[in-house]
Amino acid sequence: MTERALRLGTRRSKLAMAQSGQVAEAVRQVTGRPVELVEITTYGDTSREHLAQIGGTGVFVAALRDALLRDEVDFAVHSLKDLPTAQPDELVLAAVPKREDPRDVLIARDGLTFAGLPDGARVGTGSPRRMAQLNAYARSHGMTIRTVPIRGNIDTRIGYVHKGELDAVVLAAAGLSRIGRTDEVTDFLSVDTVLPAPGQGALAIECAAHNASLAAALAELDDPYTRVAVTAERSLLAALEAGCSAPVGALADLPPLSTPLERGDPHADEQIVKEMRLRGVVGTPDGSTLVQLSTTGPVPETEARAMALGRELAVEMLAKGAAGLMGERAL
């Protein structure tokens, strides 16, 4: 007798469907069971307001979580940067697969790079975090740009450039990669210029806490280095009492030459990366003021240690005045 298909809850957008389809295939391989996608519309998909106005935190997640709690789906896939930092007791973050490129990218007219944008260039983004850092970079390099708040899916945002309404838009590299459109990128923005959102480039696979067997199966997709990195970033965000749409950037770097720790590798203890650097930034959307700090320490062996690293950096940032720079505070 064939086991019933596992139901994967996903948003309806092209990007969400693409990344959920990739996860579905990975789950089929580890469980041997068919997986069907269940499309769910979230408040963030239907609201036409800018994310900073509707609060950002959880607007793309709540409907998926409700479906999990009502047993309408077996597990859900989220973009981790959309996930609130507080985890409900009834749900478990079963897996955080290996992260894609966390950087932001520019798609500009005429193949322009960010540094090559003309004075007065109109740059579209719906993110106060991006606005703060782009404007700060422009100020420090004698550039004049105008950041324009936009919403919409990837096609809509890139369309503003193609139609000549904007000179450029800023998007996440990971999203473009997952739908096969990185060829349209005109500039990959260095994390030294723009720190990404906490958890950017990573996915979250969530299921009901009571479904221990499914959680254990999904855990096969977990990447331990990605998990401790994003845990540190999200702990920083939580300690700043900031939500997903606050102007906060964070990135936990692992040395690029390190060998990934492979599950079950008998030589895994010879491959453990020694250090992790956590960077955080908070700024005003106009870029006039930034608080940017970093800390380096041993790679956390547990999520608790990763959370402690994030909290410690947040305390330093708050001492430097970060609280006064955030337009949105999490409740």
C-alpha cells in the first residue's frame, strides 16, 4: 500500500513555488514518499501596502503556520528572513538547508553597476535596511541617489527597470538564483556595502512539534553550519527587539575555504571550522546614521551559543545607540 503524499504548504508566488519545489524533491529523496504542494495565500501576498507599513513581521508566514496547526499541511517552507524570531511551541524548525548566496544584487538599466549609477538615479527597494545602507554608501562616496519604496514580485520589480520607471532595483541574489534569473544581475553588492537581512538566502522547513517522525526525516536536510549562522543573526534581531522590516542587517560569516561538515563523515571532527564572524548594522533609511559592529569567536557548537553571540553583539549595538535608529520595534 502506497503511503499518502506529504502535503507541503507554500506561498503562491513564482519564487515560493520554485524553492518549495526544490525542497519537495529533496524530501521525496529522504522519505521515499510523494510530496504535493499546497498553495496558500498569505496576508503579505494580498496587501498592497509597503511592508514597513503593515509591520513586516510574519505577514508571509502566519497563514502557512495556521495551516500547519489545523493539519491542512504536513510541513511548510518559508524564506527564513520572513520568519518571526519567536518560535511557537506547537511548531518546530525541523531543517535549515544549506544557504544560497546571501548577498543583495542590483539590476540596473544599461548594465550599470551601483558605483556607476548617475547622480539622481532612482533605486527601487521595499526594504528600509537596504535603503539605509545604500544611502550611507552613496553619501560616503559622493554619490546622489534616490531610493524609491516598491512592492511586488520579482517580475514586477524588474519591470520597473525595463519600463524606464526606475534606474535600478535591489533584490536578493538567492531568489533570482532559485528561479534561474541571475543573468539579469548587473552588480553583486558586497556585504561590506550592504549587509543582508538576518537569514537571507536560507530556507526554513517547519512542521508540527508532535509529528516527531516527520521532524526527524526533515532534519536530514539540515545544514549545521547554516543553522548556527542564521541562529546568531536572528538572535541579534530578536535582542534588538526589531521585526523583519526594521532597518537591520546581519551576517554570520564562516571561512570560505573551510570544508563543509558532512553528516556521518568519520573525519568530520577534522573538518570543523574554527571561527565565525557576526556582523550587524542598524541605520536610518536616509543613511545619515549607521551603527555597524562585528564580533568574532569560535563557531558555536550549539544553537544556545549561537543565540548568545547574537545577543552579545546586540547589547553592544544598543549601547552605541541602535535603538533610536529603528522605525519598527517588535511587540
